[in-house]
Amino acid sequence: MIKKIYRIISTLLVISTTSCQDHDQWIYLFDGNSTEGWRGYNSEIMPPGWTAKDGMLMYDTELELEQNYNGGADIIYGKEEFENFELYLEWRIPEGGNSGIFYHIKEGYGAPQEVSPEYQLIDEINYARIHDLKSYNEQFGAEDPEKLQDWQKTAANYAMHNADPSKKKLNPAGKWNSSKIIFTKKKVEHWLNGEIVLSFVPWSEDWYEKRNSGKFNDAPDYGKYKKGFIGLQDHGSSLWFRNIKIKRL
């Protein structure tokens, strides 16, 4: 009997240890050599322009002006969905570039941003100089609609929560930056180049107030899902990503 109890305890310890190890392990979403696991949103194939080269997941296109923006080449890592996680990646955008990191994506909508929160990536220095933002930002009552708004700047939870500018160390267009998202039901953190620049509580009273009074007021399923795919946004500029990895929490 004692030996049997010992075997049971040993087995439980192994299972417990393995479970902890699984949660501590990084899952690499990009192998550095191919686009394996990735595909277009609402598609079974990768949109034209996306390639894997020199250790980077790249999107090659001519810069599309904001006022002419169509998009349509958003991609997702379609192998599995994630709920609570720590996501890390490195990225680079060109002058006037724009993109975003999506999570909790569900397919079947017109675009990921209808349902998915977005960690914003943008060339803060040059974007407003190159693109005409006025007519777009006037919809939301901006005082200076021709300028890039705080909720549109890098590391913001797009159109919801602003990153703290005093903590941001953003490298300019053409240089590499690193971003990290830590998501749990109790708190979400946005990191930029090793510094935490934003935290908020998902589905809190404050979250719903922002959700129902701004850009997503007419997107009833925005932020609804608590589990989904990871995605990268095409917003009409070339893009470069590398070292894309995630850890379940």
C-alpha cells in the first residue's frame, strides 16, 4: 500500500512539474525561415507581399496614404488560439509606416479590428506629415484632427488606452523596436523596448466606458472574445517582424 501511494504521489509530481514547464516554455510563432502557421485573415493562404527572408517575417508594398487606405492583407497565426499569455516580438516600420499587433482574433468579420484589441505600431514622427488625418480624426471630435492623436500612437491599446509618453523610448522609423503584451483577466500590460508603458484592466467598468463611447461604439463584438488568434496588421506600408514568441500564462 505504501509503495502504491508513493507511486501515485510521484506520478502527480511529474504531471505537476510538466504542467509548470509547459507554461514556462516559449512557443515560437515564426521559425525565421518560412511562413509556416501563418495565413491571411478569413483565408487559407498568405496574402501576396508577405514573405520570410533573412530571419524576418516581411510585408513588401508601396506606402499607401491614409486617405486612400484599403488594407486587406492582415495575417494571423492560425495554428492555435491563446487566452492568457505573454507575447514578445521585434518590429521595424518605414517612414510613414503603420501596423498593429492583434490578439483574441475571431474570424468571420470584415477585419480583425472589429473584434480584436490592437497594440498600435506607427511612425509617430512622420505620420501626420505624410498622411492626411484631418477628415478621419474629425469623426471623433479631435481638437487638432490634423495631428496624430494619443490613442493612435505606438504602444497604445488602439482607440482605448494611451501609453505613458514619459516612459516611452521609441526608436525612429527604420530602426528595430521590441514590444511585449502580457494579458490576464486581471491586468493587461503593454511594454516597449523593455519598459512598461501602459496597463489596464480588461472588461472593467472603465474598459466598458471607453468601449461604448468612442471608436468601437458601433462595433458590438469588439473585445468580446477572451480567447483567439494572434495577428499582424497590414495598414498600407512595408513591415518587418522577427523573434515572434508567446508563452501561455
